[in-house]
Amino acid sequence: MADTPTPEEMLRISLDPGPAGPADAAPVFRKGTYSYGAPLKHQVYLDLPNQRQWQPHDADWQLPEDWKTRILDGMAQLLKKHRSFRLFLDTCVRCGACADKCQYFIGSGDPKNMPVRRAELLRSVYRRYFTVAGRLLGRLAGARDLTEPVLREWFYYFYQCSECRRCSVYCPYGIDTCEITMMARELLNLVGCNIQWVVEPASNCFRTGNHLGIPPHALKETLEFAVDEVKDLTGIHVDLSLNRKGAEVLFVAPSADFFASPHWYTLLGYLVLFHEIGLDYTWSAYASEGGNFGLFHSSDLAKRLNAKIYAEARRLGVKWILGGECGHMWRVLHQYMDTFNGPASFLEEPVSPMTGTHFTNARSTRMVHITEFTADLIRHGRITLDPSRNDGWRTTFHDSCNPARAVGLFEEPRYILKHVCNAFFEMPENTIREKTFCCGSGAGLGADENMETRLRGGFPRANAVRHVKEAHNVNLVACMCAIDKASLPPLFEYWVPGVEVAGVHELVGNALVMAGETRSTTLRGEPLPQGKGSDDVH
Amino acid sequence: MGEVAAALLAVLVLASMPALGVGLLRGHLLFGVIVPWAAMAVFIWGFLFKVIGWLASPVPFPITTVAGQQRSLPWIKAQPLESPSTRGAVLGRMALEILLFRSLARNDRIELKRAEKLVYGSSRYLWLGALMFHWSLFFILFRHLRFFTQPVFPGVAAIEYVDGAFKVNLHALFATDVLAALGLIYLFARRLFSPQVRAISLPADYFSLFLIIAVVATGILMRQGFYVDVFKAKELAMGLATFHPALPRGIGTLFYVHLFLASVLFAYFPFSKLMHGPGVFLSPTRNLRNDSRARRHANPWDHPVKVHTYEEWEDEFRTAMKGAGMPVEKE
């Protein structure tokens, strides 16, 4: 981050695009703002089109001869396959309600990051080739030719959208820029314009079962290490179950939980919780990834990666599937999995073995979100919690885009947090729940080389955190998304130092009173706070 | 400024065509019958073509935009109008969206203040302006049934009575006319003076606005000062509606300008962003239930994809797995 501008420099921007509006020109691929191209090896592994070693800042993008035809044919195909695409291209009235709702616009002031302008990048080409007015009137009808500068512009701006769907909440016609971005990325993929941070994890996942590329034996070692750590922290030996046939539940989490920090503490949280309630569950090494970077590439690749979860559930003979804390993973599981790879008739309707609760909202996919599961445990008094163990934290909750706007998981995590933390404070209402801001790194944007874009996109979230830090001395942001856990720490270090990030189940793991435990530290190994905390839950 | 001027010029040219055509060239048949009929034919054909085109593309995935608490555990209060899990709740959500512009009512405004502070403010003017304009337009169109039905369509007289309670020089000044005009002026001013909206506006956006403003303005003028013969106007309109064209002379040129601009608006409608009206009914982020884990959504073009099977995966890692003491399918 040596070249990254300071916060003061970063905010020398204006949200007033000026009377002329943005110039219609190819973007400059300035260091820090864009992601690197996909490595050849992974393009080959996934059989992607137009394989070559390539970078966005190259003068020659080595496009295939017929690139224009490929894109226009692809567009015709997508228009036939997705009503959303056709409708969202046709119905926008440019009312501007979305203009200042995108975190990338708010953080950059770049007019083409206004959702409506982002969509116009594609819409203008649609008009030119697919509408009467655009064919006849050209620029006067807002149409433009598909040229290589236009393609570069697509690449630049459709990889500056995190598919968070915040704009879609505000649009009077429900136009969802995420759909537009997904289609644009499908089209870019047809001519081999992809980014490393999407294609490499997807390729890893296809081969090994997870984005990080952890092979099964290494995964086992990692989990054994976690078991040892739980023993050190709590004095309790938890059983490890991996690829075990006949378990009642298959547990799938994002693979970042196996290695990254602070994800690791959430993993410890899962382990102590499942041990304490005696859940009969197994991890899988083949389906060791809940996240799905295929979603940021194409619906086909998303389906290819997602197939492993049901296939593994069937092979292991489990009754139902429990899913860990992850954002876009839950977009796929909630809105795509059943359609992609269902019906899951070989599973049973999920029932909590501890409380007997039928998760009727998951009766078809047969996959339950961990906060639904844990909230139900707490509601039925099946676990003993000592929230004062989290008194070192003054906590707020960041709604992750997809659990919020794809699933509607608002109260489940809050119910849990209010039972495991004594000091809980909400951020301003324009920045939470369905109006939540993205961390700035979703949809494959979490690389290092595009840090400036990430910091700009994360600015509105960080700013809301700063508000609760100043008002309530908040020092912890709880969340339930692996990308949040990876991207929020550097984001806060930059914009609002002194605030840390934790998964909901890390806090559950801290507060959980276990039979026979000897605990003097939190799951992070920090001494438990002394004495009882205040009761100021808000 | 170029877009605004071009759009304004286009509407002025359009308005001058019937003024000259009827006023000087006696083109009553063309402007009184042929153009309106042709416009209506284009409208119906274009409208159906577009909507059928939309319907022809399936909705492969349940992409509901969820804006409230899902229905999950029985003790958690769900928000069915923001996250509908039943058909009835979808109807409620759609009704709020279509009749009251629910999403627009959420609108807020963000400002970047000094000292790196983002400030949020409520911004309901767009919602208010849009509601005012659209509802007024609805009542104006409804009132126009007086010209196309005999006996007059039920309810029209009642609406006219309430709507026209204000009188100027003994002539009714319809409240909806005034509100529609105010709404249009607001929408235009916003496009001109809000820097963000200005930056995203296309010539077509100004053109639609000017065209509708011109239709409404000529409509108002015919009742305020530039009177036309309303009875003859109805005779012509009834002729159009019943396919027995009548061309009474002496209605007044302004009527033909109004009729022509309205005809252009109808003919233009299916090829423009004005199709947002029918479009909102079909919007998959709004009209689908949020129940995709409870009920499977089928994709009509679903096709098999190349997957990495468990067997292929175990083949690659079997030796290492056995070394680590992990269970395998094939020894």
C-alpha cells in the first residue's frame, strides 16, 4: 500500500460531475485502481475462451479476430436467456435515484461509477445494435458503436462494481446493476477478459474443492491444528470429523475460515459450538468451499463449482446441510443452488436435532444458515452464554450485502449478538440492513493491486463505523462474510484505526459456557475481561 | 445544453406541423384521422411487440431484491411487504411499488462534508414530484374518456366535478392539469439543475419531457383563453373511436396541435423509456417471492455443465489422503 494516497488526498473528489458529464473515452488503467488479468494456467484449467497471458495495462489485448461478433452474438443470447437483462436495458428512465447510492461513486466521484452510468456503458451498445431508434438515430438516441475503447471501459468499470445490489433497493423499477454487471462479465469472458482474483480461486476450487487450493490432507492438518488450539484455549478436546459418511449434517464454510485472520477465530467458534451441543456433523474436503467465485464470472462456472455441495451431501448420506458465515456464498445457496443443481430430494427437510425446530424456509434446498441455527438454539435455551466474556468489545454489526439483500437475514445475527455481547450499537440507519454498504471488495475485487479502488469503495462503510466509534467508542465490527473479514481490517486501518473485525460465531464461541471448560482467554488468546460489563444494549 | 436545445427544437417542429398542416393546408383528414389512427396502430403493435419480447425471455433465477427481514423462524417478525414469501405478499409489494412508488420513497441524499464526513439527508422530492405527475396523468387520461364514449363512461363526470372545482373565468381549471404541469416542471428543473441528473440525461429524456409538457400545455390552453369547440372535438374523437371518421370544421387549430402531439407521444411510447410503465410489472427483482430455499425455481434453459466429480478429485489426491488417514472410496 506504499503508493496509496492518504485519506485527505483520496477525498479530494466531488460528487458533482459538472454540467458536461463524463467524457466518453477509454479509461486509463492507473495502478491501484484495477485488477490483474487471469493467469494463463487457470484459464486453461477452466477451459476459458481466448486463452493467453494478458494484462489490462497491455497495449494489445490480444483479442480474437471476431471479438465484436462474439460479444454481439453473446449479447443476443443473454437477451434471450434473461428477462432481467432485456427489461433492465429497456426501462431505465435515468431518474438518478441510484446515482449517489453506489459506494464506488461516493468514494471516487467518478461519474461512470453511478449505477445508471455504469449500466449506460452497456445500454448504449445495446441501443446501437438491438433497438430501432439506436440503429436509426445513433448518438442522438444514446447509442454508440462497440469499439475496443468501449470494451476496455466495460472491463474497467464492470470490475469496479461489487454486485452488492444496493442501487437495486432504491430503483423504482427494481433495476439491478448486479445483473447488468454479471451480463457484462459474461460478455467480457467470451473474449477472454477476466481477472486473476476471480479466475484463480475458481480454478483452485474446481480442482481442490476450495478457493485457496488447499488439498485434502492439508485441510485435515489445518482442522487438527484448530482442534489443538481449542484444547489449549478451553481445555476441551473437540472431535474432528472430515469426509465422514453417515453424519447427520454436512457443514460447509468459506475456505478462508481455514487459514485467514480473523476468520480463524470464527472457525474455532464453530468447533466449540458444535461440540457443546453435540451436533453430529462432518466437514468435507471435496466440498470445502461455500463461497463461489464462479458467480463473479458466469452462471455456468458458478454452477460447476456449486455442484460439489449437493454431490458431496449425497455421497456422504447426510440429512441436510448447514452453511457457515459467508456473503456471496449465501447469494448462491439461497437464490441459485436449488435451480443450478437441485432438486435435493435425496436430503431431508432440515430439523434442528437440539430443538426439534423445522427450518421450513429451507425445506427445498435443505441448507440452513448458521445464524438461523444458532438463533434457534439461543431462543430455546439450549446453550449457556456469558456475554461478559465479550466485554472487551463494544460491538456494531455490518450487514453483508448478500445475506442482507439476497436473503433478508437481519434479525437472526442481531438476536445472537445481543445475547453474546453486552455492548451493541447500530450504525446509522442509512447504512445498515437493506441499505447496507459493501466492504468495497466483493465480487472478486479483493485483490492487492486494486487497493485504491477497494479503499474508495469501502469509504462509506468505514465512515459509518467512524460515526459509532466516535459516538459509542465502538471497537469491533461483527460481520458474517469471509470477504468482509479479509477486507474490513485493512479498510478500517486506513480510514478508522482502532476498530477490529470479528465473525458472529467468534463472539458466540467466546460467550459459550462449555461443560468442563477451563478458560482464561478469548478465542484470540486474549485475557477474558474482569468483572461484569455494562448492560447497555441498544 | 445541446441535448436540451435539440429536444426542444424537435418538439417545436412537431408542433408546427399540424399548425401549418391544418391552419394553412387544410390537412384535416391527415391530422384529424390518419395520423391518430396510425399512431394508435403503432402504439398497440409496438407495445405488444415489446412486452411479448420481454415475456419471451425467461426468468432463469429467483433474483428478488430483498429489502426486509425474511420469513425464517416463527418468532422472528418477517416483513412480507419488503421480503414477500407468499403470492399475496408479492401483490402487496407490487401494489406499493406501482401505486405509491415505494422504492423511490426510500430515496436519500448523500453529501461529502469536510473532515471526511458523509452526511445523509432524506430526499423525498423526486418521489413526491413523480407521484404528483403520474397520478395526475392517470386522472387526466381518465377524464378524456368523455370524448371517446357515449354515454360517457361511468365516473368521468364525478371525477370532473371534483377535479374541476376551481374555476377561472367560469372555466374549470382542473387540479390534475395544474399538478401534472407542476410535476413536469419539477422533473425538468431537476434534470437541468441537479448536477448528477444532468450528467446522466440523454436527449431522449428531454424529448419525452418536452413532448408531454407540450401535450399538457395545449390541453390546458384549450380551456383557458384559446378555446376550441369542445362539442366538435368530441364529434371527431367519437369518429376515431367508432371507426366512423367525422371531420367537423371549425374546432380550432390548437386542437389539432394537441391531437398530433398526443399521437406522436403514443407512437413514440413503445420505443422509448416510457415503457417503464409496463416494465415495472415484470421486474423480477420485485415480482418474485423471497422463498427460493423453500420452493425450487426452475430454469427453462438449464443445461449440463462440466463438473469436477468426486471420483476425479479422489483420483488426484488418493495417495495423499490415504497417507493422512482419510477415508477413500477406492483403495
